[in-house]
Amino acid sequence: MTRKAARGLWAVLLTTAVMSTAAACSHDGGSASSTASKAASAAASAASRGADVVASATAAAGEKLSKFKNGVTAKSDVELGKPSTDGDGRATVKVTVKNSADSKKSYAIQVNFRDGSGNLLDTVVVTVDDVGAKASKAATARSNRKLSGEVKAEVGQALRH
């Protein structure tokens, strides 16, 4: 079972347990099993939407990287700063590229945002064009959506051409 599936299953089980207890104490006439079933369905739907968002971002990142023709792996040329949150609640991180080549190069960097447990929350691709020979240039990676809790950033892939 994947981490995403396990996380989703735990979310469903926890929500079911909480809602079953709440429904048992309810005075609205609804049965505990009916309320628990509705809660489990809502939790599963939310977990599915979260997984769909990450899958969509991952697919978009892969597509963007595939358009970067004749790229050479260059993760060692990239440094990430400490992630923070902007005014919209999206995670941001400074991306610094140090061109180790003897000529001007452009970069495509996939930045993965993960939670404290290492689960993938979002992924984006940042392009840094025309970095001079032996020079550095900075950019900012910004998550596609609001992220909360502990957020870590890592370089997934980095291509140079």
C-alpha cells in the first residue's frame, strides 16, 4: 500500500470513528451507521481530491520537464532556501542556480513540497533562463495551492541546457 493510500485510509478510519461517536450522541433521529457512512464517504472524497491535485501537479511538472530538450542532470547546481508561506497561504522557496558550465545555460528545476512525514503535498517546475557562465541566478518556487503544517522543499529533478 502506498503512503498516500495509507494516509487516506487512516483519515477515513479516524473520521468514521469520530463521526460514529458523535452520531451515537446525536438527537437528530439519524442512525449512527448512516452518519458514519456519510462521514466516511466525505473523508474518502476529500482524500481522493487531495491525491488528484498532487497527481495533476506531478503530471504537469513531468510535461514541463519533457519540453526541456537535451537537458543534462544538474541537481548539484541547485540550492533551495527555507520554505515559507506567502500572503495567499502558498508555500514558497528561493531557488538558487549556480551554473558550473563555461557558457550561458538555462535550467528547469522540479521542486517537491513535502509534509513532515515525507508525503508529497505539491510539486512545481521553475525555469531559470540565461544563467551566465560560472554565475548564479535566483528564482522563487511557489506551490500550486495552499499548504499548511510543516512544509519541506526538495529538488526532485534539475535539468540544464
